[in-house]
Amino acid sequence: MADSSDEMGTTTIIAPGAVARLGEALKTIEATALVLVTGAGSYTRSGARAAIEPQLDGYAVELVNGFSPNPSVEEVAAGLDAVRRASLHGPPVIIGVGGGSAMDVAKLLAAGAAQERPLGELLPAGATLAPTAATLILIPTTAGTGSEATHFATVYKGTQKYSVAHPSLRPRWALVDPDLCASLPPEITASTGVDALCQGIESLWAVGSTEASREHASAAIARAMQHLEAAVLAPTSEARLGMCEAANWAGRAIDVSKTTACHALSYGLTIRWDVPHGHAVATSLGEMIVFNSETSEADVVDPRGLEHVREVMAKVVRLLGGRDPEDAKRRFNDLMCRLDLVLNLSALGAGEADDRRWLASQVNVERLGNNPRRMGAPELDALLSRIAQ
């Protein structure tokens, strides 16, 4: 995948050196004032600063950084002053450079600036958002979240994780440059890359999937299975490019389908035990392959019926190289072991009964409802117990 423009109006460039096209994007947009949202150290370490700042000469630039890996509504509110200052010169262009957190903050600033009420007040009520007047350009420095391909962002209010969504939060340009991933340490490459793989798998079986989203999900899984291990353990330019493609395909897939039970279960692990997001999602994915493969007429949730679920689960198994669901689980878990990602809840410090009850209390009900097989409290408890052993 190189230059492409989709039906939603996003121009996506996935190629080495893509970040050098920022100046072209700004001229095309006829930008005047910019809000630059960056990660803390990653902006410099990735090489993004050296590549981007010469292209910003002549623009008024407001800088937003210093937010946490799991951005809060308070941090977003603090960044809105920069958007307001930029808005004095015309509709702002917000550039998000970094991992999923930086790109989410860029989207959240765009969303927050357009609302009459504080963004934090709108989250629990699920209120309809006003469209943003800001233009977004997203430049990922990790290959994982696919945020550059989605119309939503996540934000924390206390310990609760919320999704903010609006079609206007899709970027006008997405510049995906695998060279910006070259400085990542193996553990971050692993966790972010696993996020892309898990998103592809969950999207494939999601109740909200479509034929098109399943094609995107299948492409994401295939590329991740081909390139993830090399990207972590013996990185090459080809592997980094492959994982950037996998992440973008996964983003396109979940933009339609959303995620499911594995993401629903992951949020508590991240907020309380600091398990990186992709790693947290992976803890339950192997078990969910088996669980969803055992869907019956009595507990099928997907309105397309049991045969559809069986077909997509068989495809998941094939894409993971498995002979059957148990073998696919084993292959996935073995890959996680080779990537040095611990899946056992007890080893992560979250294996006690009280810990499991707390994790269950933090489950995102919307994401859980997108799973093709019904998962009630007994099934949830049984799954958490299995991955704690």
C-alpha cells in the first residue's frame, strides 16, 4: 500500500520517507495556524522532529505534549487553550505525531474544541458530538493502533475508558512512515504490533463486521503474522513496512466493526497494573479463539447466525496457521512467548480472586456485546480464572 485516498476523504501514504510529505499536505490544506501534538521522548527519538520541523517554517505553531500514556479528560481540557489560540488565525490544522495516545489527543482536541459543553460532561451520557472545524493530519511513530485510519479516540475519566466518535475525526492526511518506527525498543514494537494483530482477529469475528471490514481484517492478520516476529526480534525495513501496513488495515477494519471481548477485558489491566494496551488485549485472545469457536444456537449473538460465526472462526484459525481452535490458540500463545509477552494474569500481578472480580467490574459492556458469542458473568469468571492459572 502506498498513496491512497478512501471514500471518507483520507489521503494515506504508507512508505519510507512518507513524513517528508507533510509540507505538501499543509499546502494542499492551505493551512495557516497549526497545533502540533507530540509524544514526550518519541518525537525526537523516532526522527520525527528532525523531519517535521523544517517543514513548519513560516507557520504559527502551538505545541501540546506532556500528556500521559492513557490520556485523561483533564489533560485534553488543558490542551484546548492551544487550539483556541490557533483558531484566532483561522480553522486550525491539528497534527498528531506519535503512538496511539498522541493521535488520540489530537482527535480529542479537535472534538473538544467543537463542543459547547466540556468533553468530560458528554462522555457518560453518550451525547451526539458537533463536527469539528479542525483539520487533522496524523503521523504514527508506532505500528499498532491504526488510529490514523479511524474516526474515534479513547480517553479516560477516572478509571473508566470512553470512546469519542465522529466522522469528522478521520484525518485528512495519514503519513505512515516505517522509518519512524526504527528506534522503537523491542518491547514496544511487540506490544503495539500485537495490538494490530488482535484488532484484526477481533474485527474478523465482530458482530459489527461487514464484508469489507473482514477483508481489511484478514489483510491485517496476514501481514502481522508474516512480519510481527521479525519486526520485534530481527527488524528489517521490510518487516517495519509490513507492520505499518498491518496496523493501518487493522485500523480500517475496526473503524467499521469496532473491537470485542478481548479489548473489553483489557482496560482494567492497563489502568491498574500498567500492562501496555496491546499486551493486555493479548492475555485473553487465545482463550477467546476457543470460546468463540464453541458458539452454539443457544448463545450466538451475531444476527447473521451460527453458520456465519463458524465460518469466520474457521478463517481465524486458518490465518493463524492452526489445524483447529486449540491449535490456533497454542500458535498464538507461542508467538506471544517468543515476543516475551507474559499472558498469565498471576504473573502480571492480577491473578487473585479479588483482582479478577475487579477486572470483571471494569469490562466495557459495549465491546463485550460486539462479541459473536454471549459472555455472561459465569463465562467471564471462568475465562479470567483460566488465564490466571
